[in-house]
Amino acid sequence: MSSDLSSSDQAKFVAAKRACEFVKDGMKLGLGTGSTASWMVRCLAERVDKEGLRVKGVPTSIQTSNLAEELGIEIITLGAAGQLDLTIDGTDEFDQDLNLIKGGGGALLREKIVASASDKMIVIADDDKNVERLGRFPLPVEVLGFGLKSSQSLIQTLLESQDVGSNIIKTRMVGEVPFVTDEGNYILDLYLDQIGDADMLNLALNQVPGVVENGLFVGHCDMVIVGSSDGTVKEKIKGPISKL
């Protein structure tokens, strides 16, 4: 499978394949969203097909749900699953403490709910996602359509008291219309350059009226598996993950 891939896809593929090695028979899994996570779904489906691996997946987006079902992975709701054993997802950025920025694909709300319901979270990425300090990638904030401009104004004021490098806010668009999430909300992308205190900003943003959730994942990730175009992988671990 990997011989015909681009350098970028090769890195994503090897990281996804390694992450799927942590999946055990009978697990209930959170299935992430995005181009890297789609490789994970494919690698997982291959194990299901060839090894008879029995797993149940809770997808974080309609896109992931459709792909998983198409490839033969059993899909259940989070309500039916209860606590999950493991979530595997991609990321837009991660720092040395394994804090993340997610939501480039617009699924941050479901992704954070699923990650919070999981015993462990493995993130798969390539080298470009590793940053010294979060904020290079625009921080997505999911907001209600009602009061959108008011919420944006309140966020703008909030950023003046935060340790960030910039405070530009843009409504995410698809052509000439706002992007709409699977939950029917809008996304404001915050161009911050750098974030000094991710934990503080995460808490502060979620106090703003109209904000549903933001793309800072602080304390959720247990391991990042970094894939390279040469086929090698590196594992960055925050805590014990051997029980997987």
C-alpha cells in the first residue's frame, strides 16, 4: 500500500499503522477526523478484515462515519458505547507537553467530547505538526450562529488580556458562505501566532457566551506517534500507556 504514496501520505500512513497496533480485540474506539485519521480508519479496517479483529467505533464526524462503515468497521453511538478504551486522532499542532490544536477539519466539538470519554488518546501526526509553542496554526473556536458577531467581539476583547502574539479573528468560509459544522454551528479561526498559556486560554474561551467549544486540547493526549516520509516513526509519551 505504501509504495505508491506521496511523502506526506507516507508519513501519515506509517503513523496510523503504528497507532493501530495498540488496538486490541473487543475495544471501543474513538475514530478521529481528517486526512491523517482517515489513514487510521483504513489501517484499522485492514486488521478487522485480515485478523478478524472485533472493535466498535465512535466516529467524530459524518465523514469518518461514512468511511468506517464503507470499510466494514462497526459503528456505534457514544451513548451506546459509554466509556471508550482508546481514541486515535490527528492534530494540527502539538507541543512538548502534548497539548494540541485541533479543528482544522471542523470536527473539534465531537473530537473533544470523544477524547474526554476515552481512557487513552493517541495522536498521529507528521514532523511538521511539532511546535515549540502552540499558535502557529489558527485556533478554531466553534460558536453558535445566533450572536456570532457579539461572540467574536467578546473573544476579541478577551484576547487583549491573554498571552498571545496576535489577535486576528476570521469566520471560516466555504466560498462566499460560512462553513457549518456537523452540529450546525460556525467556526471562528483565531490567528494568534503563539499561545503563552494554553490552559488559561482554553478555560477563558469557553466562558464566552455563544462559544460552544474551542480547539485547544489540554491534557487529553497520552501519546503522539510521529511519522516520517522515510517510513520511520517516533513515539512521544506523556505517561504510561503500556496497559493498552
